[in-house]
Amino acid sequence: MRKKVWKTCLALVTVGALAAGCGTNNSSGTNTSNTGGTSNATSTSGKTIKVGLVTDTGGLNDNSFNHLAYVGMQEAKQQLPNIQTSVVQSQSESDYVPNLSHFAQDGYDLVIAVGYLMADAVQQVAKEYPKTHFLIIDDSITGIPNVASAIFQSQQAGYLAGVVAGMVQKNHLLKNINSHNTVGVVGGQEIPPVDTYIAGFQQGFHSVDPTGKVIVEYTNSFSDEAAGSQYAQNEIAQGADIIFPVAGGTGIGSIKAAQSAKVYAIGVDTDQSYLAPGTVITSAIKRVDTSVFDTIKAVQDGTFKSGVNNFDLSNNGVGIAPLMSGLPKSVTDAVNQAKQQILSGKVQVSTTVQK
């Protein structure tokens, strides 16, 4: 693919300029497993480390994985010495290569690509700029010595969220839970980072409520709140009283639709309870912020390794947010039991969506 010219209409956003959504606490001590990687261990102690973050089309205000990447970078700037940061938001997929190239051309030490859809762009640009370190979120790139990948076992988080939904639905644990025995999922696109969440959610829900129905629909967008709202309304009209959006910024519309309909939602990627208090039961979480923080620190320490870093329940790389107040202890007990079954290997969580 021909290298594209940097688009001047895309303004760089410095870290201090972003209107923050919600913060998360970084767990920089998380132990991640690296597979197939090589070390690029040149110490940069005392040097200013320049970090550039390129969002996907969902943008920084998606209250999801792009936002979490920003949070991790911001925490690195606050907690580590000599970190300089900049962000650029992609307006379309055609922006990925020029955005990544811009930071590499400007001598940035680490360029972070947020999202599975940027994999081809990262592989192209990383080969053109072998002295620049790259991190891609949600895709496995191996065999390129300057690229690290952060992969999250989102199906495990989805499973736990599904257990919560199943308990609430089957036992009518919240006001306005109906008798349709139906929950809904609003996906962004049919891509692995989305489908792993959904597959786990389906399996976890059916482990508690085998006869329940899970409606799954895709909006084909991570930034269209109106579409998220419409799809959620369609599922609510079919009897769904718990909506699980896995759609970045599009999911904000789904959560608001659930709130308006006086039903419930389960958030994704970060604790999204603040979006609709009294509506969001819990959230399936993946620690994108941790992966970003740890990679920045590795570049600073000269311990950057290429290859795949895995985040799962065993290293607190995925999980669920605190449950809505008022739910009985039986829900917490069911979640803890499910977590132990996954950790012990008794439960193997699928990554394939059931249709």
C-alpha cells in the first residue's frame, strides 16, 4: 500500500487538552505473559520519551478502549519522569497510515495504535520505521521486532458479565425485569475483539439461564450513538431488558436507550456506571490502560519486547466492575465461583459467537 501524505486537517491533541471522561486506577504491577517476542533492550534512562497515541475512528470520547488507552498514557506522563505525549484522532480508516507515520517521522519513541482495525497500517509503518517502537491494542502481530501486541482474553470478562445478566434475569433481581427471558447485545463490528466479548457473554448467561435468549446485532460502527440507541431500542422491543453494548462510542447510545426505557445495561471495557447511574448493572473490563502504561515504562527502561502480551483473569488484565448496589450476595458468589472455574480450567470460555 502506497504511503499516504499526512493530512493537515487532523489536529494533534496534547494530553492536557482532552476533556476527560472517567479515570481508572492503573495496575502497573500486572504480570503479563509475552509469547514469541524479542527484546529491544537499549536503555533510555534520563532521555525524554516521546509517546504518540493514534485512536481508531471511535475517538477519545468513546468512554471505552480509546479512552482507556489515553488514561494509561496520561498516568504514565504523571507517574514516570521525562514522558512527552501527543494524541491524534482518526476520522476514517484511511487516516491510520498517515497518522502513525506522522509520529514516526517526528522521531517518537513509541507509537500506540488503538484497535484491531489498525493492524495492516501498523505492519506497514513499523517496517518503514524500524527504529520506532509500536504497540497495537487488540491484534496479534509477530515477527516484527519493533512491534508489541496487547491481547485481552475478553471472553473471560464477557463470561462473568453474562453470569451477572443470567442471575438478574432468571431470578428477577431488579425492578422491571420482565418475563421474556431475553437479553440483547449490540456489537460494533464482527471482529475478534468484539466477538470474544459476545461469545463469553452468551456462554456465561446460558450457564445460569440455559433457556434464556440472547439477541445479537451489529451496528457496523464504533462512533454512531444514534445507531447504538436504535439497535438497543429494537432489542428492547423484542423483550430484552438487559442490553450489553460492545461497540465503543456507539454503545453510549445503547446505554442511554436502556436508561430511557427503564431497563438495564452492562458496560464494556471500563466501568461505565457513571454513564447511567441506576441502569448499568456492571461492566466487562479489559485493562487497556495497564497495557499502555507498562509498554511506555518498558520503552523508558529499555526493556521493550516485541510479540504478544496476554491479559486475562490470572493477571487481572480482564474482569468486571463492581456490581450495582442492591443486588444480593448470591450474584457476587456466582461471579466468584465462575472466576475460579475459569482459572482452574474447569470452564473453557468460547471465543465463537453462537448464531
